Amino acid sequence: MLCLPSRVFATLLLAVLLPLAAVTAHAAAMPEEEVKAADARLNAIKQALEAEETPERDVLRAYLGEIPAAREVANECIERNESRLANLEESLATLGKSGPHEAAGVQQQRAAFQLQKRDVENQLQLCRVIQLRSDQLQDRVTRLQQAILTARLAAREQPAWEVIGENLSEPAQLWNTARLFLLRESGLDTLNWIEFIGLLGLALVGIGGSLYARAPMFATAERVPETGTIAAGFLRALLACAASILPALVTSVAVALYLTVVGVREQGWAFITLLSYGLAGYFLFILTVRVFLAPSPPAKPYLPAPAPVLRSLTRRLRVLGIVILTVSLFSATLVVESFPEPVRDLLRLLVSTVLIINLMRIFWLAGDLLRWHDTRLPRLIITAGMLAALGAEWLGYLELSEYIVTGIAGTIVVFWGSWFIWHLFGELFDGLDEGRRGWHRAVRRSLGVRADQYMPGLTWLRFLLAIVLWSGALLLALLMWGLSDTGLAFIMRMLNEGIALGEFELVPIRLLWGLIVLIVGIGVTGWFKQRLDQRWLSRSRMERGAHEAIVTVTGYLGVALALLVGLAVAGVKFTNLAIIAGALSVGIGFGLQNIFNNFVSGLILLFERPVKTNDWVVVGPTEGYIKRISIRSTQIETFDRADVIVPNSELIQGQVTNWMLRDPFGRVIVPVRAAYGTDPQQVRDLLLGIAERHPQVINDALLAPTPIVLFRRLGEFAMEFEIRAFIRDIEYFLSVVSDLNFEVERVFRENGIEIPYPRQDIRLHRAGEDEPRLERDAGSTRLVRSGKGGGTGEMGDGGSPDA
């Protein structure tokens, strides 16, 4: 029999485990319809693949859309049941091993846990089987798709010489077929005279309305400034070319819509309706070509390419448009059913030959347009591929020819479009960085970016655009070359699920979203700083240092918050960041002491504010204005316009002279000399008046001491005075000293006061036979030289020597 403590322990244990058991039982009893449905769907796909030897491509594509969903269900089932199994094993471990004196409730609970564990293990095994079967079925469907593609490309029809020979045997067949087609299938015979008049009236209205709208569009194009950029050139070309092609485009679209509504034929579409839609597409294609290559006046070509290349490429693209229109018309069911097979094969051969030859020429001209002069090898490879497509067309491998032409042409178009978009956005980003246009500068002001700063976050935005744009271009190029659905699903899964690198998962989609959040956070921080600086804090009576400190700290906090949120969105676990922080603490103890010291000093500067931006400071041998205070260093612009980077620790630990710490006042001292014989009282009054009249000198004793004139000493050559005055802004120190000196010279000259300069009197004496000697008197020096006859000469105070 159990003692009381054992019973109490068993009761407490059951009280803890019973809720856990209830939750586990509820999870185990959850309906597994999704797992059963996924299993049933995989069985159905397997049976269908075994029943059909050669399933259709669309059927296989549908299978590939269902198999990943079943695999996702299996993955969720595995994850859920593994978690439940771990909880059950933990519960069993808590109960411990069974013993002879164990309570009956504990035995029952252990039995229930073991039963749930067996059910979970069975469910887990089923989910793993579903996962394995989904992988096997996906591989099988992929192999079938590859086999179908290989068989389709290897299929051969009549070669070109047989098609030509068959049509030459009956030369009138082509003409008779075309004549009968136009008479029977054109659709004009089904229009009554009212519908025909309505068609003509609609065409005239479309032409008239388009001609009326051309003038405003041309005027708008002329008002677009010519900045020499691709964006401005593109906008001018778009408006001018749209105005030029608008009548034909609007008329063709209006006629196509009218014929569709009226219903030219009761069964199917008439050829005239197809032709109207085809012409609308052709004019739209020509509009695109002319916008990029041959803009209508007043627009000018804006792509960096020679004019002959642009003209030749425009002509080739027009031919390409006509070929595409012809292929579109003759590919319609109505046309295919109306022509006999030999005629259709001949038309296809002729159109394909013209198309491939024209495309080869277009690719060479496009290389000149994009300045690929030094990369002849890629163009030779493209030409070889197009020649192979032409050979396959003439040999009868029509599917192979179409595959090669579609792949090459699609790849060129995708990468050319990506190149244009990249340069267009590059000019936009450069304009924002430099503030080229008015709206660029408005955006910079709204984000609080100074004129000498670059836009924050644009570097990351360029990086993001490069990744998205060129990755998308690569994916589209792969789709042009027949990327399988399995390959596309694999790429999408890699983008969404990522790659596991140890304990770290690299998920590209999360990284992109994290980068977007970081860019948006930096932009919002700049906007908030600008509002805080120029609107909210500007209305307060806060001193400039505290004002700048709040704005700067807010900016750092905003960027740090954006970085943390971006890392969280990117999937970075902060436990890993704690490990990195621990490693950095060790690094700070060894090799990062100076950097950390400057970092802490920067924080002290931001909060204590011993120096501020635009302060005139002297730090050691460096003197100038504080231009920027960052978290690690301070940028000082000297009077010679040189930028000196001073570590923040020197501003905290060393001696710093700040001429503008509390107020902008400062004192100037101007020394002045007056010749002996001048009235000192007059000199003092004149100098004092000069100082008091200057607009920068402070004459209010409540602000600073008023100007004074000091008689410093009786000098060796003159009386020495000093003007000492406080000025309102120490930044004008040199200009104030210069103004005072100019005024002193003018006033002394008008009042006849001499400003003496040091001078010496030299006298020459003839003491002996050409033997000079120097004699120094008090206040003068004499050079005495003897001459013939024993005479002496002296020179002094500007006099000439005496003989």
C-alpha cells in the first residue's frame, strides 16, 4: 500500500499530465481528411499514368499542379505528427517505468499515451509514404514531359523541296485558292448597305477625332524638356509617335469592334474582322518600334546609337511586323480550313524563311544598337542558331525550327527589355541622387536629404532592382526555351522554402521582403526626421544643440528599428545575433577598442553637445567648421575647404576650442600706431568712433562689454593703441578686422595723423684712408667712412651724405 507522500505525488503528477493528455488526444483525434484526400489523388494520378501510354501535355501539366499540393500536405502532416510524437515521448518519460506499486491511474494514463503513440507513428508512416510517392510521381511526370518534348522536336514532315515540287505541279492552285477565299470568306458579302455605311462612318469619325487630338499631343510633346536623358526622350517620343499613328490605330480598333458587335458571320469570324484586329496589333507594334528607334518630330532619337543603325533596324522591324501579321492571319482556323495542305505548307515555308532571315539581320543591328561591337562571338552563336532553325525548317523539322526561333527571339527581347528598364530606373535613381529636376528635389526635401548628400537607401534599392529584374529576365528566358513545369515548381519552391545552411535557412523571398522593409524603413525615417526637424521642433524654444541631438538620435533609432524589422522579416533568428554580439564583445576587448571608444564618444557628443554643426572649433592643429557629427567621427571643414575627419574620442578626451558654444559673440583686437606728436586723446576718440559705427560691433552693455581703446605703450617708433570690441557673429572676424583697418587708414588720412613705420638713420664719416667705421648713437646708427683730405660724411634721416 502506498504511503501518503507517494499518493500525493501521484495525484499531482496526474493533475499535470491529464490536461496534456487531453490536448494530445484532441490533436490525435483531429480529422485527417486532407491526408486521405492527398493519398487518394496520388493513387488516381498513378492509375491514370499506367492506363495512358502517351498522356497529353496539358494533362501532365495538371498533374504537376496537383502533386506539389499533395506533397505539401504530407510535409505538414509529418511536421505535426513529429511534434505530437515528441510530446508523447516526453510524457511517457515523465511517468517513468512501470512498477509493482504504481497507482492505477498512472497505469491507465501510461496505456493511453502508448496507444496514442502507436496511432501517431502509424499516421507519421503514412505521411512519409505519401511524401515518397509524390516525389516518385513528380519524377515520372517530368520524364514523360521530356519524352514528349523530344518526340515533338524530332518529328519530321515534308521537306522544302517536296513542298515546292508539289505546288509547282499545280501552279494555278495557289491563285485559285486565294481568289475563292476572298470571295467566300472575306465577310463583306454579309454586310447590308446600312451596316456598310455605318462602317464607313465609324472609320471617318475615328480618323477625324484622331486628327483633332493630334495637335494637343504634339504640343504636349514639345513642352517636355530636353534633358538628354532616356526618360525625357522616351516621354517625348511616346507623345509624338502616338499622335502620329493615332488615326490608323484608332480606326483599326474601331472597325474591329464594330465588326465584332455587328457579327459579320454567324459561324466563326470573317477574314475582314481578323484583318482589323491584326492591323490594330500591327499599328501598335509600329508605335512601339518608332517610340524606341525612330521618333516622330518634334521628338528626336535618344538611344546612344548611330542614325543609320536606327533607320535600318526600324525598316527590318517593320518587315517583321508584316511577317507576324501574315503568320497571325494564316494561323487562324478559318484560313487554315480554307486552304489546301500543299498551299499551307508552301506559305509556311515562305513566311518562315523571310522571318528567320529578317531576325538574323535584326539581331546584328540590335548588337550595334547596344554597342556590342567587341562581342562578336555571341552574335555569331545567335546567327548559327538561326541558320540551324532555317535548315530544320527546310528539312521538315518544323517543331524544332519553331522551338529554336522562339527561344532565341524571346531571349533577345527579354534581355533587351530588361536592359532598357535597368537604364531607365538607373537614370531615375541618378536624378534622385543629384536632384536634377524639380520633383527630384521635392522628394529629397520631403525625406530630409541635404543638397550635398545622397539619397538614403538608393544603393539597396538598386541592388534589389538588379536582383529582381535580372532574375526575372533569366526565368523568362528559361521559359522561352521550354522550362518544364517541374523545373519551374522547383525554382519556386527554392525561392519560397530556401536552402538550409546548417542551422541557418537562406530563403530568397524572405530576404527580398526584408530588403524592401529596410528600404521603406530608411525612407520613412528620413521623412520623419525632416518633419521633426523643420516643423515640429522648429516651433519649440529648444536650443540648437538639443534640437540637433534629438533629430540625430531619432535617425539612428529609426534606422536601427528598420534594420531589426528587416532582419526579422528576412527570417534571421535573434539568438544567432546574440552569438554574434558575444563574439563582437571579445573582439572589442582585443582589436576594436578604438572603434568602440569612438562609438561611445559619438553618443556622448550627441547627448552632451559640446560641439554642434556649423560651430567654429579648433582641435589640435585643425581649425574650421563642424560639418557633420556621425556616430564614429566628426567631419571638420577647414577655411581652405578641406574636409578633415577627426575621431570622436579626440573631441572628448582632448582640448577643444569652440568659438560658438553658447553664443556667436566674439572679440576682435585691432592694433593701431600713431606718430609721436599726435594728440593721444584725439586718436582715442577717433578709434572709438570707428569701432562704434561698425554694424557688427556690439554697443549694448547688456549683451557684451562696449568697445574700448587702450593706449598700450610708448613704442620705439610710435605710440601703440588697440581697439577691443565684441562683435555679434565671430564668423565675420576677419571681415570686421579688415573693415576697421580700412576705416582707420581713411580717418587718419583725413585728420592728418601719420602712421609711422620703423626706420634707421645712417651717417658716413671719413675717419681715415678709406677705412669705414660704424658709430651707434642713441636711437640711430652711423656708418662713418674716411675720404681723401681727411673729410667725413654722414647719412641720416633720409639726408644725403656730406662730402
